[in-house]
Amino acid sequence: MMESERLRWLRKNQSKLRVGKYHNLNEYNSNGETHGSNTSKRVVLPSSYVGSRRYMDQLYFDGMAICSYVGFPDIFITFTCNPNWPEIQRLLGSVHLKASDRPDIISRVFKMKFDELLSDLTKKSLLGKVLAYMYTIEFQKRGLPHAHILIFLHPSNKYPTPSDIDRIISAEIPDQDTNEELYNLVKTHMIHGPCGFANRSSPCMKDGKCSKYFPKQFQPETIVDQDGFLVYKRRDNGHTVLKNGIQVDNRNVIPYNTKLLTKYQAHINMEWCNQSTSIKYLFKYINKGYDRIIAAIVPNDDGTSNQPQNIDEIKQYIDCRYVSPSEASWRIFSFPIHGRKPALERLYFHCEGQNSVYYTDFDRINTLEKPSVTESMFTSWFEANCKYPETQNLTYSKFVSKFVYVKKKREWKPRQKGYTIGRLIWVPPTTGELYYLRFMLTHVKGPRSYNDIKTMNNVKYDTFRDACFAMGFIGDDREFIAANHKIKLKIGTPIMLLRNIDQPEG
């Protein structure tokens, strides 16, 4: 109900809130169009709404920005709520209820456990000094919450070799005689399946195979394969457990950390992160969004229709959405769904006269006469570069680590405390000059105007695109075009759809 009310408010206010480009509104004003209802586009489901598609996309780009500053993440942890925790059972036992009957208790206890885990990792440095972390909370359809956590370790505390990794991650069944407590915990929480030939009806089975690739192969020692993925040590040492009436060995063990499993007594999978570009998949995985429960058959759009397509992002968000009782409780308690450290500032930018102006249907366009209309965080950056000499060695994204934006005064001030990472928002190549402006902003330091960004070696270029060519950031497309002539149409079509050829050749 609460979420429905928030979405209803957004829908009812769609006709009021408008956003337009300053120079477009100026043209409307010159042509006699004086009312906001006649111009511009409507705001739909914004990135500020938790869980929206834009919100999840922004989290992905935020993760990649943190990765570019501190390096690849080192540890990936999945922590799942255990409904048999004593804290939960103590509250349910006296009234003879199941954990699923009290999602509020599930949410509160898991939140406390998760906070303690995060403290162990980041403040108590259980795995080493942490430079950065990210997490997201998700909910299974059966109602149990779980957390995905990415840990970025300090260079002096990394685990570069297989023997180092073996000190913090195990994928084996412990000896029952020497450590019975850990043996029982692994048996209860860290055994996959059983599946495969032993149990073809397991939920993980697809097309006759386990979708999680269990059981694994025996492995005498931990190695890193040619693709950079870790293959954990799983010795054929005779250690087994009886799970659902089936005897299983080390090949079915989910990797875990001994200390964390012993303390939290729940499913707590720990993985070493692949140190390669496949890390993009990991960031997409933890920001994939919510579950849906049904599918719809819709007419195929082959792109040839000229009929306008009505896109309702609020409806798209609601359709097929499944909200478990635990998730509903979590949201009612206003517990965070995502978190990260250090802080990150999303840096918006625009071409000259293209800054966004927000107004309602009933505002008159002569609001453009207000001096503040032409000001933005981006143009205030130019002013700060004129005022503070130390900015001459800083790009826009590095600038925010030293300065903070004061919205009320619309100006940048030197940062007194804290640390923030800056991220230029992503724009596609099809945006033209805006795309090339972003290119330049990743290199140019301390510009005082748009012309400064276009000026290279005392030569002022007419466009940002020309400046990019002059700096060698982009080249001509002769090789691209030659390759395009040789490949089949099936491959060529998506390449042409990019519409970002820099220097078309005849």
C-alpha cells in the first residue's frame, strides 16, 4: 500500500512536473509560447525512486566508478537469513508460530545480523583493511532476505596467491572428529543440492544439468585458470556428509569462510573475485533488480511501425512485480536496500544553454528571466576554476574529492572533511556533442568556460568533436568501414545502428 501510494503520487504529478532545455524554452518564449503545458517532455519514473530501472542502472555505473578508483573488488559474499536463528525462534516458540508468519521479526533480526557482519568486515577488518564496499539486499520468493556484498581490500591486505586464498576460503568438508561444530554447520548451510544424477528433481536442474555446475570436480590444490577464475581446492579425502538421504563429498561444498560461518551460523558464501573485465557481470548481477512472477505475450515490434509507442514506466515497474512479506516489512521499516562506501557524486554536465529547467504546467516561460535559471552545478564548476588556483590540476571527476557543492548558494566550496568519488554520468554516442563533451571532460583540467574545453594547444575548435580529433582521443573510421564491408549483414546491422561513425568515408 505504501509503495502504491508513492507511485500514485508520481503518476498524478506527471502532468505538473516538467523538464526542458534552457535554449528550447527560450525559443518558445520568443515565438509567443508562454505556458509550460505547451512544451517539453514529461518526467516519468526517476532514478531517485528506489528500485526503478533508472535507479538500478545508476547503481551499476556507480559500482564501475568505484572500481575505476580503487581497483577490482576482491571478495564477494552472499549472506542469507537463517530462520532458525535463536533470536528468531525465541520470539516465535512461545506462540507456536513459524518464521514465515512474522516477516517483521525476520527483517529486524536479519538487519541486526547484517549490520554486525558489515562492521566485522569494514571496521574490525576481519579480512583486512577495506578501502570500499558495496551491498544490495534481495528477497527470495520464499521470503528470506539475503545480502550480496562486494569488498575492495587495501593493496597491503589482498590475497594474491592460491595459498593466500586458502587461508580465508574453504570448499571442503571439515574433519568431524576434530571440529564437529564446523562439520555440522557446513552440513546444514553450505552443501549444494544434492543434485545431478543423485537427484534429478532438484530445483537447480535444467536440461538434465545443474545450473550452478555442481557437483564440481575434485581438485588437489587451489589454482587460477587461464580465464582468471579461481578453482578451489576440493581434495578426494574421504570426508562426506549425509544430505537428504544422499551421501555427498567435497564436490558439493559451497565456498565459505570458517570464522564467518562459525559466528553467524547461516548460509554465507564467500568467493574470490575474478580480476578481469568480467567484473562488469558481477556489478550487473548485484544490481539486477526485483523478481517477477509471470510473463506476458506481446505483439512483436519489428521497428517498421510509424505508430507512436506509449511508454508507461510506472506500469512497467508494477507489472509482474512480486513483493514478499519480508521485503514489504523491510521497506516499511525504511531499511536500506543498497549501500556503499566511499560516497559517490554523480556529475551531470550539458552543452552550452542545454541545462535543464524544471517547471510546472502553470508556470510562465518568462521564468527564464530569473538569473539563477542559467546556473547549474556544471557551470558553477567553471566559476570555481576561476576562483581557486588549485583546481587547475583537477579534472571534473577529481574535482569533487577536493570541493563540495552548496546547493543553496549554487557554488562550490573547498571540502573540509570526508572523501567523495566523482562520476561523470554516462551518455550514448548518439547524443552527439554531449558525448564528445564527456570525452573531453575526462582529460581537460581546470577549464573556465566551454571555449577552454574546446581549446587545445592554443587552437580553439568549433565543436567538442573536432577537439576530440585534435587530441587524438578518436580517429577516423577507415579501418572500421573496411571491416564493415567484409562482414555479413547480420553483424553489420547492429554496427550501423550505433550511428556513431566519427569520420564517414565515401
